[in-house]
Amino acid sequence: MSVYLAADFGGGSGRIMAGTLSEGKLTLEEVHRFPNRQVKLGSHVYWDFLALFEDMKTGFRLAAQRGYKVNGIGIDTWGVDFGLIDSDGNLVGNPVCYRDSRTDGMPEKVFAKINEKKYYASAGIQVMPINTIFQLYSLSRVDDVQLLTGDCLLFMPDLFSYYLTGVANNEYCIASTSGLLDARRRDWNDKLIEDLNIPDHLFAPIVVPGTVRGKLKPEIASETGLGAVDVIAVGSHDTASAVVAVPSSEPGTAFLSSGTWSLLGAEVDEPILTEEARLGGFTNEGGVGGKIRFLQNITGLWILQRLMAEWKARGEEPGYDELIDEATRSEIRSVIDVDDASFTNPDCMEKAIVDYCSKHDLQVPVTKGEFARCVIESLACRYKKGVDAMNRCLPSPVRQLHIIGGGCQNKLLNQLTANALGIPVYAGPVEATAIGNILVQAKAKGDIFSWRELKKVVINSVQPQVYLPE
């Protein structure tokens, strides 16, 4: 049977997953998992692209050693970040992490040059300092040497793909996170790029999910033992792949991709570029199968992850299940604004929460369970606010929410979200990104014949847990 490999890179870790289709169901197996870290060097925070690329190849070697007959490889990552290559194909510098401070104040500087309302009416992207548009403008305004020597900009999954195949292009879903596309035309916004003095030669052709980008270069085919395998463009933004794995095609279905970030939204056929959508903080990102992901980017489990990392560093880390049980029993009901800038990347997350609660006359958490309850309660309230705003923009209201990704394992968050929204919440699958990645490859190679059949495979392969409002 044919096996497809998903190279899935998240902000904290990466993994190589193998997927096999049989009798209308998908079976997944983890081949290799490895850490992803942010490295502070000088005045910037970088991703260690070289280590990630080597870890990916290690996963491919392990797959070959297991005797898999690999039919395709798909790559997905987080959004907005990129690398630049020169005219000889050399990497100009390690990609900078979106949490780097170089974009501080950049949105204000950009919108001093262009009209913010007109920008949204064209790009349809939620304004966040991390967006590629602001990263590039921070380089453009100082004539950064990387822009002067760079020949092509490649988003993270496109960069991995380039060094596997030698073919340079940008996949539509990941490119749409940049803020540099025309949302209606689904191509580069040339006028915007010119207005911001960003070199237009950097922008490679855009390809859609399901495009075969090329085969593994001979040296990598030999090194890994996989042979001349096709590398296929999938929904290369990890959320785009994850949304493919929502086990429902019912009207009124919304999704919440729950992880370090929470991406709350619904699939629509055309971008929603109204002033109400702009003021509601909605973004129109590319989806698989010609869809648009109309969503909000919300700080997700990042705050809880940072708390647990701080406790671990002090030798006080509780088990995750133990922490959630303690949070469930906690009576604290303080609600923080999870999107507040003070929680973006503080030196100490615990202190940031204490300071926020003190400043806003909220009960200050003391125990680890109270800190966790505060964060989880706040996320549920934020999801309620997001769904209410979404209902004002969509033609019909949301009637069910599917939580996918690693965060769907947080039972307390699932239940509090159902309670807050007053609608059923379906949790799962955990491995949504890998599922979507692999199924898009399978469709590209003819093992799945239509989007309807693909959705049937998802529904046959996963059984979500149901949470009803209490």
C-alpha cells in the first residue's frame, strides 16, 4: 500500500508522520519527532532552520528503513515567517522568528504610508505585528543587506521544499498569511509591494494545494533512501491542513485549531472584506479546495505552555492531567485578555498574569491550579466573543464548533467553551494537521478522487468527543 509522509513543523516541535489509506480509512504512524527551538543571537530571535532540515531528513531515513513505499511528501509549518535565498540558491540567513522585536511599531509606520481601511478591503488580513508585511517593511526601511542580496523569498514550508527539490515557489495558503496578497485575485498585491518599497523580484510564483512541486533531488533521494519521491504542495500553513480534517460538512460548522495559537473561524467561498470584518479583527486566509478561512488569530495555549515551562525550570512542574484536575476544582473566575500585549513574550508569564490581575482589580491566582483555571476560563470567554463577532459577519450563525489539534485534549477547555457558546463542541482529531496534509497528497496522486470522498475518509477515520453545554 502507498504511504504518504507529512513533515509537520510547529513552534515547539516537528514530526514526520506516515499515513496509509485502506478501505476508506486513514491510518497514521509517527515516524520521528524532534524539538524546534527559538535561538537568541545578538539582537534577534531565530529559528534553527539547518537543524530542522537535518531532523526532517532523519525522519525520511527512518521511514525508508521501515520499508515504506512512499508515494508523496507534504510539508506544513506555522505562518508568516520566511527565508531568503540568493541567486545561487544559498540561504541568506537563518529565518527570524515572528516573536522577534523587529516588528514593534511597524503597523503604525506602514499605515502612515497606506490607508488601513483600503488595505483591509484588498488584503483582508487581520493586523498583527508578526505578519510578513511588517517583517519585510522593517527590513525595507533600513535597506537591510538581506533584501539587497536576496533573490527569492520563500515561506518556511516553501523553503524546506526548495532544498528538497530545487524548485522555488510559494504555496497559496502559506502566502496568504503574509498580508501581501490581493484576497480576491489570490495573487501578489503588486501595488502594495511597490508602495512599501519591497523588491518585487523576491516574490516567487504561487501554486495551489495539490500541485506536485518536484521530486527529491538525486542526492537527497539517495541520502534518505526514499528514491525519487514527489514533493507535493499541501495546505502548507498548518491550520489550512488541519481544517481539511474537520469531520463534518454540515452548514453552520466552525473550527477552532487549538494549540500555541487558537485559530477560530469558518470556511467560506469568497473573502469577507467588510468594515465590520476588519473591526472584528478577522482575517481571510487561503484554504484548501478553493476555500477561504475566515478566522481570528487568538493567543491560544501559549500562556499555559509558558507557565508550565517556568514551573519546570523551577523544578515544580505538575503533570498535565494533574494540573487540569486542579484547575477544574479551582473556584477562581478571573478573566484576563489573552490577546493583551503583556502576554506576547514576557520574561515571566506568571508575573505578567499577577500584574494584569492586580491592575484590573481581579482576584490574583496563587496556586498552579488557579493560574491554569484563569487561563482556560479566559480562553473560553475569548472564544465566545469571537463566535459572536463571526455571527455578525457570516450569512448564517455558527451551530457547532469543532476543536482540532493538540489543544482538543484539554477537556476542561472543551467543556467551558461549550458552556460559553451554548452550542455543541466536538473535540478531535488531535492529529488534524497530519491528516489534512496526507489526504491532500493522496488526492493529488489519485488515491482520492474528489473533495467529497476526502471528507468521507476524514469522517470514517476519526471519532470526535462531544461536549454539550452545561
